[in-house]
Amino acid sequence: MKSLAILRIAFWALGRNKMRSALTMLGIIIGVSAVIALVSIGQGAQSMIQQQLESMGTNVLMVWPEDTRGSGGARRNSDDEGTLTAQDVIAIRSEVPLVTAASPIVNANGQLIFGNRNTYARVQGTSEEYPLVRDWEIAHGEFFTADDVAAAARVLVIGQEIVDEVFDGVDPVGQTVRLRNLPFRVIGVLASRGQSGMGQNQDDTVVTPYTTAQKKLLGQALPRVNQAMMKVVSQDAMPFAESQTINLIRQRHNIVPGMDPDDFAVGNMSEVADAAQETTFIMTLLLGSIAAISLVVGGIGIMNIMLVSVTERTREIGIRMAVGSRPGYIRLQFLSESIMLSLAGGLIGVVIGGGASTLISQFSTMSTVVSAGSVLLSFGFAAAVGIFFGYYPAHKAAGLDPIDALRYE
């Protein structure tokens, strides 16, 4: 009952100065809403990057050729740029048991023309296993086959953005287009994937057999590839598959470990995913910390107003002590007022922060995620601010001398 009486008195005291109470809560409202909104942006970015990386496959192993130079700066392989070949990829596919699919990657580009429309296309030469490696579905038509790769067939599978830019409502499957002034037949359309974890648009891609890219588009004398992508049976098996792949390529390239530098580099999407998650976590933490500063400022505002309130109500405090109210109850009353200000500001801030996050997501390209954890954390921090910054004014009120308080004018 005494607790209810204290709360009623606290509510009445705050209601006497509605405008002052509202302005006091403003700092907490801004702080809580800022924490929720900024943390939701950070968590949204984290979620989006995770989805993009998962779309690429976290059990994907990648190999790149690397320029290695001996003493004096001489290249170890001077016959051509790059040291990775399609035969290396084929060997990995057949000799590394943990690899379930593999594809060489040969990069090219050129103007793609259909009728009176054209676009600058980013071309990837791959094998028939590329959709398996990337877990990439075919929305329409089909992907090319091993026979197309062997024959260096002039066939293309295109991304959705290429369809929208060039074909203008015409069904692209079966159409003949020109790429670098060579006729190619479109046989399929890739399912839309959006941006990759690297920020690259995946829907403006044109895919052709890597043999076609090498012979018809680039005119390569030697079958070098820009990259190799392999799908491993599971994410847990990645370290073993990576070790086996490194040993196999060293053997094929006659590299003696510890004596010769590797002429290739190996990476995997798990490492990229971990690095991206760590980066976005730090960004979220930084954004939340910056926003939390406004909560501290709001707490200082509460303390200042409560000190003013103690001064204004000194005579009231003296009367209450004179009729038998103990210092503990005085302390609890003023502490209750500061906590009520913080909690009320926190509730309003949660509503505003959640609404701001929704608006940001709807009217911008940024994705936001409002988690229960961020709401509870910001609300709990607001309550802690009320207790911490409200204690000193409450303690000062409880420590007043009743006689001096009664004499205060």
C-alpha cells in the first residue's frame, strides 16, 4: 500500500509540471529511439550480408592464380599470365573426394546486341556444373551441357537484368544475339539473385561455356582461367577440402612446400562470411554506442530537473518529515519520479524507434531488423539511467534537515 501511495504521489508531482516533465523525457525518448533505429540498421545490414553470402554458398571453395616472382623479380611462369588451368579444376573435381561440383571461371566482357537494343555485358565462362556450385536455379530455359563445353558452343545463359534491358518483353530463350560481333543463341535465363556479398550485381551476368570464352571471345592460346570455384560436401569439411586442394595443385605445378612460393591462392566463402559478420557486428556496436550517448545526456537532464524539483519542494519535504515520514520514503519518492520519467520516455522511444526503422526500410534501400534484444537493451538502459541519475537528487532530498526545510522560503 505504501508503495502505491508513493507512486501516486510521484505521478501527481510529475503531472503538476506537464511541460517540464515532457521536456525532461525528451532526452530519453531521443536516446531510446536512436538506439533502436541505428541498431536495427546495423542488424539489417548484417542480415542482408548473411543472406547474400548464403546465396553464394558458404561451402564454396575458390582458387585464384597468383603472380609469383623469384629472386631478381623474374616471373616463374612467363609464358602467359596466370598459372591456373581448366585441367587443374578438372583434376580437383575428380581427385578431391570432398568436392561435389567444380567450375573454371573465365572472365570476359563485350557489347551484347539484340535488334536495336544493346548493353555492355559482363561475361563469365563456366562449366556445366556452375549452377550446382552456386546453387543457382534456372528461371526459364536450360543451362548448357558438357557437350556444349566440349564443342565450345556459342550459347548463352543470361541474368534477369540483361533480359529487362535488352529484350523488352520478348522471350529471350531461342533468340540469337550478337556478342563481340559473334552470333550466340540464348538458351536460358538465370533466377534473380540481386547483389552478392561483395556488392556486385549478379543479375547483369552473361554465362557461356568457358571454352567458348577462351577460344571465341578472348582468343587464348593457352587454357588459362581466372578462377576456380568448387562446392564442398559441407561447411565442416571445408578445411579438409582446402588442404587436399592445395596439396593437389602444388603437386600438379611442381611446387615444393617450404622452398617454392605458391603460384595460386585459396579462399572460401566461410572466411568471407565470418569477416563480414565481424565487420557488421562492430558497426552495429558502434552505432548503438553513439546512440547510447544521447541516453546519458537524457539522464543528466533528469538529474538536473530532479535537483530543481528538490529545491522547489524543500518545504514540502520538511512538512512530510515533521509528520513522521522517514528519509527512506522521501528517497524512494524522488527515485520513483525519475524512474517513471525514464520508463515513460523509454516506452515512447521504443514506439518512435520501431516506427522510424519501418519507415527507413520502406522508403530507402536499407534493410532494417528490429530485434527484441535491442528493444529490451535500450529500454533496460533507460531504466538504469533513471535509477543512476535519479539517486543523487533523491538522496539529497532524504538528507535534508526537517527544521531547515521548514524554514526554507
